[in-house]
Amino acid sequence: MMHYSTDENSLGILKRIYKDQHIELRMVPYQGLISVFLITVSSSEELLRYWSDISNSIAAYYQSSLKSDFERWNIYIIYMCKTNVERGLKFKIENDRFSSRKIVAENINTEINSLFIDSLIRNNITNKDLEIPKQSTLLGNRKYKSNSLIWDSIKGANIRKGKGSIAEVSNILDQLILKLKNEDKEG
């Protein structure tokens, strides 16, 4: 289980502005403190209506008061929606780069408690549950064998934007295809 500190004073203004929204802040120790805002919404329509305003308010009232660059650049907002979220809306929110990283968790049909929140943070931010296998298990007993056929074809090329590059790329591809055919005949 993760341990967090929670700074309720930082939420005062946000909770007054968004009285009808459940807003929580977790301070996650991870190479410094990461601020994770958890916003619970009941529907996709509610998410559409509030996500941008909440994000802007967090930037204005919270992020602007942070002292260190690390803390200012490591703010996450997890929007937890109880229903399905339209793909376009989810894409728009998660790819919005202003002030914070945003995550949309949808179809939440479980109790939103500390264990659930821990899991969201672990799976979407810290990746502390990620197991990385040793390289030898990824490749098995096989050794990497370089095939410099492609490199040999492109190493002398001077490809630049413009009319000449299409012809040069086409020429390189033709040479590469010819070399591959010859290699198949030999092999």
C-alpha cells in the first residue's frame, strides 16, 4: 500500500469553486513530490462540462503557488468517470498539455477508496508494479545478429526535404530490394 501526505489547505479554493465535484489531492513521493488530483464525475457529459475549467483552476490556484520546478512540472489530474467516455473526449483531455498530465479513468463501477486510488496511481503514473524481465528471458538463448544491409544502403545518402529527396529515397529502396532479392537467391 502506498503512503501519501494530503495537503487539504491547497484544496480550499478549488472545493469552494467546484462544490458539486469530489476533488481530492494526493502528494505522492516519487523522486520528489508529485501532486495527483482526483476528480470524480458521474457522467461523460459532466466530464465534458468541467474538465477544462478544473484544469485551469488547478493551474491558477495551485500550480502557480508551488516553489520547485519538479513539483510544478509533475502535476497529474485523474478524472474518474462512472460511465463510458466518448473516445474523442478522452483523447482531447489526455492529450491536453496545458499545466498538467491528465488521465481519464472510465466505467468505474467499484468503490473509489484508497486501494482503488493506489492502483490508479501505480498503473498510470509511478508504474511501481511493473516487472521488467531480464534481457536474457526476452531473447531466450538467441543472440542478436546485425544485418547491416539497410545501413549500408542509406549511410552515404544525403536525404533532405525537397524535390530531389523523393528520387534519392526511391533509388535507395530500389537498391535495397535488389540486395534483398540477391540475398534470398543466395540463402
